[in-house]
Amino acid sequence: MNCEEIEFTRLVSSFFAKTLGKSLEFKRHSRCIPAFWEFPDLRFYTAWRWVVSNLLRMLLATFACGNHRSTDHRLFVLLLVSILPFPQLATADLVKLINGGELRGKIIASNDSKQKIRIETMTGATVVVDRSNVQFVTPRSLAVEEYETKSRCLEETADAHWDLAEWCRQRGLAKQREMHLRRVTELAPDHEKAQSILGRVWHQGGWIDRDELMASQGYVKYKNKYITPQELEVIENTKDELDRERSWFQKIRLWHGWLDGQHENRRSQAMTSLNSVDDPNAAPAIMKFLATDSRTPIRELAVSILVKISGSKSITGLVKLALFDEAPEIRTSALNGIGNAHYERAQKAFVTALKNESNTVVCRAAMALGQIGDKEAVKPLIEALVTVHQYQVAMDLPNNQTYSFSSDGSFSSNSPAVPPGVMAAVRTGQLLPPVFATPSDAPAPPKKTVTIRIEHYNADTLAALGKLTQQNFGYDKRTWQLWWAAEKNAGGTSKGKG
């Protein structure tokens, strides 16, 4: 609030205190005052504010002189509250202009709505803009509007983020709540409630995701229950399918062994047999023996077989190779081998990979979605525009050395910090965790392993969004989200950039 608004609120507070007295048990921070007084962004009409301010000054002056009667002035208060035109905004529409500006308020229907947009702003003014100057319109709830106001002035403390997370919970803002809960755990790792809400459990001296803990113990999650991989296999496959898959394991293992042998005839027979495989049930065996071979030509053979046999089982293998194989040509062949009929299944796997702990895998998944994805991939790609990844760095620890981290995870110390070359290599994906910064020939001093958080602006993700949407808002995640909300809303208006 500016000084004028603070004075206005003070007058209102004083007025309610003098007129209603102890019947409301009025206190300095009482919630008796309507909630909209607390919203810095919900401005009132200038004229209305001027009139009410002067009315209150007159009434206070009257009370000071004693020229009033208790019943009369209380009746007047009730009358004043009942007739004042308090703004009541159920929604807070956002109009994004092509020049980058924003208008927030309530869209007003008019006869020329096809050519112009009329919006009653938060200040009460009516603004008219040509639709040619509008990029898109996003209807939003007032809760989202208020949330953005609160988040802009949020203190970077665990308590502040926890309070805002609770506020979000009460208003059904699940996504925003989760974001602040995660920040609570970053600022206060021992915050038990936040860790528990995020599905984490305490294990061996640290907090770990429940799914990760169960996975480390050999369990997988199926329909919100943890079962063994064998149980999942039984559920997802019939006995006949399992028998057919197992029969291929023996054959593929044998042929793979012949490829390493010294007998030319067997090597030739193995290549002929492998190239003739066309049963989808052979896909798991191909992945186990051929796709994990250290030789690039053998992995290329695995890709060609998976592409030929097709089917849902081979798609799982092709996606894995497209994401994790070390050879670019293998990744490209695997991605190109996914047929149109299986794009939907592959897209789900690539979307999941956008949350991978490795930034390299995130970028590969985004590149793949730019090639085979559709509109369903837009929202996950927006979330993956900027990702934060953690790296462990082993640093020399001279005597009297101290280290510190800022709230965003950046590294600092009272002597040379993480070497610039190491940081550059981490940011560009040349070094993957764990990272070790070591001197040349000097005796190894004591070391300390520290965790650093690196924020990556993912160019591959931005390129994929450009291909799928024909839009470019750069790395401005908020604008992307607003635009996408406008696209998904039947009443939204958007204007492409070409």
C-alpha cells in the first residue's frame, strides 16, 4: 500500500473502533475489517475512496466534539456499509498485450466485442483495447490473482513459505502449494510436516521419497500399492506371454555369444538369425543382450530389430535407447524408428523423462517431444523450460576454510570457490554428478563434498515448444502458462506470432 492507502485504512480502522466499540472486540489487526482491505493490488475507485475518507473525517470530528448519539451513529455505520459499492471480483481476467504489457480485471461484454476488448481494471477504470493489440486473454480466479500478489513480497524463509503453502491449500491451489512446500524443505530440511506432505520418509539419517525408498528395496508402485517386480510381471503378462518371452532369452543370448566367437560361419548365422527376428515377444531379450553391448554396431543392430518388430514392447526399448544411449547416432535412429501409431505411448515416456535428475536426459526428452509430441506435451514442456539439478563437488579443504551457500544454492567461500571450469562444465552437461575438482601434482589436501544447485535454461525445451505451438515467449514460464491457459479455455483469445 502507498501512504494514502495506509492513511485511508487507518481512518477506517479508527472509525470502526469508535463506532462499534467493544461489541466487536476491535483490535489493531482484527479480521473484522473486510478481507479486501488487505489486498494491495485490489485498488478502489479514486472518487469512492475520496468520498469515504472525507465522510470518515467528518464523523470522527463529530465524535470528538461529542455531538452524536450512540444509536444514531451505529445505524449510520450499518447504512454506510450497506450502500458502499465494494468491488466484488469472482474472477480476475488477464489480458496479455503484444507489446508485453498486461491488463487485469473483469472483461465486460459489449456490442463491438469482436473488434475490441473492454476490461474493468482493478482500479475501477474501464480500458478499451483493439483485439489486434491483444496476444491472448486468460480467465483466472481471484485466488490466483491474490496468490501472485502475496508471492511477490514473500520473505525467503521456511516459515513464510509454509504459511503461503497453507494458504494455497485452503484455496485449492495444489500446484503452488507443492512448490512452496519444496522450498520449505530446501530452507529447513528437518521440517517434518512439509517432508511428510511431499511423500517423504526419514531413512538412514535423511529424508527420501517414499517411492525411491521402496524402489531401493526392490518394490514397484502399482495402483498406489507397492509390489515386487515379479508380482507386477504376473499382473501385466499372461503365462503364455511370459513363456514366449523366456524362450527368446535363450535364443538371443546364444546368438549374441556367437557374434563374439572366432567361427565366421557362426557369426554369419547369428547375424542372419537376428535380422530375421520379427516377434514382439523378443523385445525384452533384445534389450537385455544387444542394447547393452559396449559396441556401437551391436546396439545399432538392436535398434534395427526393435524398429522392425514394432509393437508396444519394442517402443519401450526404443525410448530407453533414445534417452540414455551414449552414441548420438543410436539415439537418433531409435527416435526415428518410433512409428506414428506409437507416438502416444512414447510421448508419455518422454514426458516422464522431463523430470529426470539428469539435465542431459531432460534435454533429450524435450528434443524427442519436439519431433513426435503433440499438444498434450505443451504443459510438461513449459514446466521443464528451467530446471534445477544438484551436483556433488569434492573440493580441497585448506585449513580455516569456510564455505557457505545462498538461498538459491549458489556456492561461496572465503577463498577461491568452485573452479570456473568445473562450474562451466556442469552447466553445459560435460560433467555429470559426482563431480571432482582435483589439483595437478600437489599432495592431496583434505576434501569436502558439497552439493551445489544449478539452474539450467533448457534451449532444447524452448525449441520443442516453438515447434509445437508456433510461439516464443523465451524462458518466461509464467507467460507461457498464461498463454496455454488461454488456449485451453474455450472463451480465450490468442494471437500467434507467425
